[in-house]
Amino acid sequence: MSQIEISQLPPPEVVKQLDAQFIRERMLKRYAELSQVSVPKVGDPIYNAFSSMSEEVTRARQEFQDISLENMVAYATGANLQRLADWRPVEKFENETEEEFRRRVQMAPEGFSTAGPDGAYIFHALAADEDILDAKVHSPDGFKVELYILSRTGNGVASEVLCQKVFEYVSTKTKRPLNDELSVLSATIKEYSIEVELDLPNGPGESETLAVARKRLRSLADETHRLYRNVSLSLIDAAAHVQKDDSENAVSFQPVEDVDIVSPSAKIECGISEAPYCTGIVVRQKGVSVESA
């Protein structure tokens, strides 16, 4: 099953977005046609009135566009996403992030089938317990099914208790085909650490740059902590190669000129039963004290 990350798709334009100037000019021309007068100019009270109305029309179109997107699984948030999930039905776990919840809502139609298709097995596994971060399924031979699960706890190794809970949840009585010989197994974890040296120009703002790079590397590590995911050196380089600070509180900032990756020395490659796990992140400026996370 190849699942599309629908939240990453460009949003549809439900309502065509027009700028206020275009709307104002159109309104002024129409007013002139209906009143059989010349088009009002800047300074005319009519001109000012239409300028105000065009701004309100533009704002209303944008608000309607935003409201429309909140009725789509890909872009809904908070209570709106929960209401859409109620139709599936899928219930949000207490510690589940919105994007993780969105993934399960998207996958819900897979669960309408028995757990024969791989998508159905994955959906039911994710719904079995809040501690399950990810799942993948593999059928090596005939009716044999291997369901691998990744735990949220620690480095991701699933306990025997958790594996048994998933096995019982995806039971032959309610969910999986009678002939499937199911095995629920823990993910095999490939641990690694990230250590990078950043080449920065001289000047204030080095600590801010290191903090941003560290935050981005942590996000990368969290996002790739999934089954069947790889951590390439190019991803690490891109995350650490900070060019600007988007935070509002930044006082000063130095863009990264070059990145030296000390660790890992090679790409972390994982099979369907494996998941990468970052044990630590070290970010430092060349020749300066270590900053770690």
C-alpha cells in the first residue's frame, strides 16, 4: 500500500481568490455603466466606499475558502477533524498528534474490509493501542502474514504484551480472514546518532543558528522514526544547512556556509521490519564548544 500524505498536497481553490484592487475596479466600472457616469476617481466618496467594500469581499472570499478546507480531511484541524473522523468512525487517542490522527482517518476506508489487504492490517494495528506509532505488513509465503509494529515507548521496540494485544485485536472472529496465519512482531530498531559541525561566518547569532539546526535535526529524526524509512546523509545536510531563522524572537542569526557530517558515516537504510532511531544529536560550530540535544 502506497499512502499519499494528503496534508502535503496543494489545497484546492474552492473559491477563486481575487485581489481587492481587481474587485474595486470591476465594481467601479459596473457602477459607472449603471449610473451612466464616468468612473469615480481617487478621492471621490464613491471610490472610497467601493475600496472598503472590495476589501471586505476579498476577506470574505478568503474566509470562505478557509472554512471550506476545514471540511476536508487533508486540511481540517481540531474539532473539525474529529467531526469528520466520527463519520468513519475513528476516535483520537489522547497522546496522538493531529497528523497521526489524520493518517488514521484517511486510512479508515481500508478498515471497511477484513484485514486481508495490507492497508486493512495497518489500520487495525494502529487502532489496537495508543502506544503503536507505526505498523507494516508483509506476507512472505501463502497465507502467512507478518505484522510489524513500532512502539511509541523508548526506542520503538514493542513489548510482548503489546504484540499480543494487537494479535487479539486483529482476531479471526471480527477482522482478519480465517486462513491467515498471523504473527505480530516488534520492529527491529537501527540506532544511530547525529553529529554535525557547522561552518558559520564571523559575527553575532551563532547560538541562534545552532539552536535552529538542532531543532530541525530533531524534527527530521522524529519524522523518520517509522518503519521502512531511511535516513540519508542528504536529509541531514539539508536539515542542518540553515539559511534563515523563521522564528519571531530571533535577535541575530548567521546562515550556515557548510556542513560536515561526523555521524552517521553512511545512510541508515531500513527494511520493512526495521525503523531508525536517533539516540542523540550533537551540533557544534567548528572550533567552538559542543551544543547537544
